[in-house]
Amino acid sequence: MKHRSITGTILYTSKKPERLDQPRGIEHFRFTHHTDGKVTLRAHCEIEDPHPTVLRDIVYSLDEHKRPMDCHVRLTVDDRFMGSGWFRFAEDAVECESYGPAIGRLSQRVPLNGPIDGMGTHPVVADGYLLALSDWTDGEKRKLRVMLPSPDHRGATPPMISEVNIDVLFLGRETVTVKAGTFAAKHFQFIDDGTAGMGGQHPPYDVWITDDADGVMLQGGVGGYMQTWYELVALER
């Protein structure tokens, strides 16, 4: 096989005082980097807390120009099937074929009317990789336009086309130690201050990724009412 693989596991924990550092979920991922420049991410996510539980599987591919090609999402909420959807990106539109008990059979085609920065598939490893797709300068703040399969903060609604705009601040380079090892890292913060299209509902979200083209999520945390933490506990590449 000519492709290169990266596999890893991210542990979800809580930072709420009553559940400090207790596990609340887990994420297993695999990147496949092909010799033609295309990349596929497979991720399996389990969110145990808060209730209801969320179980998500995604397969997301980008082309050699780092643009989204297609994505499959399958979702279970509270151990019940929520929906399954397939997304395809054309030059001028995004298409969705989806099914779920609450929405029935759904077909969508939404014009893009300009470039997008990527797709937010909801696994945290994908949040990190989105930030690795372009170059940044220290202190740079940028508004990203991202398509989503769900506008819910946990991605816990039936798959269908949504769009969000959110600001990202590049805080600089650091050395980060997690259970999986010590890495040169880039530190970013997603900011929803109410001016970028999310209505100021999402607390600040800090993300550290490897300082290389792989852009592997090392650690991250969301403040506010969420009080969550994510840490890379295993990595093979």
C-alpha cells in the first residue's frame, strides 16, 4: 500500500468542579494520506456526558487542494438511531442525501456562492485539522466559513446542510506535553463573540495541534457552560 496512515485516540474529560478530570467520552481516528495528495479522515466518537449520549461515525475526504470532497455521517443519540447522511461538494454547491426518523428521506442542494474554508464534521480531531489547512501568522485573526452536518454544538441532530461563520485567533507556537508525548504545537482559539454568525452561544474553544502538515489535535478545551477538555492519549504515525 502506498498511502500513509496516522491513527490515534483522544480522551474527553470534564472540567466541571463536580466531575473534575472524570472521563466523559472518547474519540478514535485514522487519517489516510494518499500519494495523489488526497486525504480521508475516519473518526468514531462517543460522548457519554452530558446526557443524552452521542455516538458518531464519520468518513470525510479532501482533495489534493485541501478542499472538501465528500462526507458520510452516521449518528446515534441516547442509543437510538438519529440519522445517516452523505454530503458531496461541487464547485458551486454542496449536496446532501440523508435519512432519519425525525426527517424522513431528505435531498438537499445548497449553492455555495463563494469559497468555503472546510467542513466541520464535529470530531475534535477534525476541528484541529481544519486549522492546519492554511498558513497562519502569530496573532492573526480570521473568520472561517464552514459547512456543517448539524448546527448543534455536539452535532446531535439529523444530518443536513448547515453553515456557520466563526472567528479563529492564532495565539502562537508552544511545546505541549500530553499522554501521547511531547510535541511542537500551534495554539488556536475559536471565538464566538456574536459577530461571526453563531449568535455568541459557543464559549471560547482553545485548540493545540502538531506544528506540521499533519495538524493532529493534541489537546483542547471549551470554557463557559461546557467546561470540557480533550487530550491525545495515543498516536501512531
